[in-house]
Amino acid sequence: MTDNKARTVEVTAHDLPVHCPRPDSPLWAQHPRVFLDVLKEGSATCPYCSTKYVLTGEAPKGHH
């Protein structure tokens, strides 16, 4: 059975660059690593698992 519920993960500037799956993801949730640009719009969604990554706090200096 597959769980199609999309997850939302909050990330900060400390987590950049953001990639999915995260290192703490369980083995069953693994897929090819994809880097996501959360700085452009403040969030990004993984094309493999639909996990949404949302940037919280301030962007690093020099990024808008």
C-alpha cells in the first residue's frame, strides 16, 4: 500500500542546499536525489515524492 499524502518540511538557510530525500528518510522512502531551489519562490516540491520544502526564516545574504 502506498501513502500518497504529501508531506511538508520546513527548512532554514542552514539546511541549504536542499535535496530530497533527506538523510534521515527511511529506506522505503528513498528515490534518486534531487536538489530543490527553495530560494526562488520560498518553497519547492519534490518531483518524485511530492514532499514540499518550505524556507522559513531569512534567506542567506545575497539571495532574494
